[in-house]
Amino acid sequence: MRIITLSREFGSGGREVGKRLADALQVAYYDREIITEVAEKSALDENYVEYALDKGLLHNFRFTFSHTFSHVAMMNDNVCELFMVQNQVVRRLAENGDCVIVGRSADAVLDDLHPFKLFVYADLPAKIARCRQRAGMGEELSDREIEKKIKQVDKARANYHSIVGNTGWGERESYHLCVNTTGLEIKQFVPLLADYARRWFDAQETARAQETARAQEAARAQESAPQE
């Protein structure tokens, strides 16, 4: 399977990158669909689920995913359950076939499936400008208020990633490619990004095939070796 996970800073245009990339590669795209399915499985209001998943991890703590969510007494039981359901949904969608998954720390959740891990970021002024462009009618925030919101959202994303992953959110070592969208028109560079992703997957598949061939050759050599 060719799975792309896209992590992004708030206001960087990561969602647009993900949708255009999925269209360019002609693969499934998952973003809001994850929240919808979690809400359906949990029999809860979709707006509540979105709020709980996005705001429920503002505490600064860490623990290993192998120890399960039960080790964190600070977290509300309902929020813990939602995060576990979310991880199940992310994995089920990924196992359906080639896709692009935006957010939800899918890069960490799906690490064993060897996805192409992409991180999208931008300079602060560019993120503030993008947030202004996408603000709702009558929503007038100062630059300082927008910056505060950006930091809050990214902090929540980083905190959750620290729970399910072994590497830091937003740290370049955690990803195969980091893209700075500052000053770029997203629709113009996505074809280049799609080509890069194709070549990355091709290289991975070639490497796995060569490794398999070497292992088979070694096994045959061992079988044909004279027995003492």
C-alpha cells in the first residue's frame, strides 16, 4: 500500500496540500471523514467529538502508547476512548488501500505500515495571513489573537503526537519530507510533490524486492550447502 500521512502546522495550508496531492495521485483522501466516523462509532455529536479530540490534550505530559491510555488519570475517560476509536478508524482507512491522511498523528499511528511522512509548515506571518483569508464572516481577530490560536492548536497536536509516537511532532527527523509553503502557490508545487512521492514509493518497493531476493538466495545457498 502507498500511504501518505500529512502533518501540518495550523495555518500552513496543509489541508489544501493533502487534498490536491490525493487528487494528483488519484488516491483516497481522509480528513474530516475520520471525525465523522469516530462520532458515528461513539454515538456522540460530531462537533463534540471534534472539540474533544482537538482540545482534550492541552496538558503537557508523555507516556508510551504500549502502556495504553489508562495510565493517564488526568484525562477524561470519554476523551481517552475517543482517541482509541480514532486510532482504530485511522488504521482501518489506511488498510483499505492507497490514501492520503491529514493529521490525527497518523504518521505515528501507522508507523508499522511504513507510510510516506510529510510535514507542512510556514512562517508565522504567512500562517496569520492564511488564517485571515479563511476567517468566517464577522470573525475579526488581531494578529496576536491569531498567533495565540496557532500556538494552542499546534501545542495540542504536539502533545497527542508525543503519546502515540516515539519522535517529536514537527521535528524534521520525524518525516521523510518537510515543505515550507511560505510564498508558494500550493496548486503549482503539488505536481512536483506528487512526483516525489511516487519516486519515494518506487524506491522503497525496489529496496524491499532486492532484500527479499537476497534473503531467498541466502536460503537456497544454505539448503544446497553440504551437510557435515
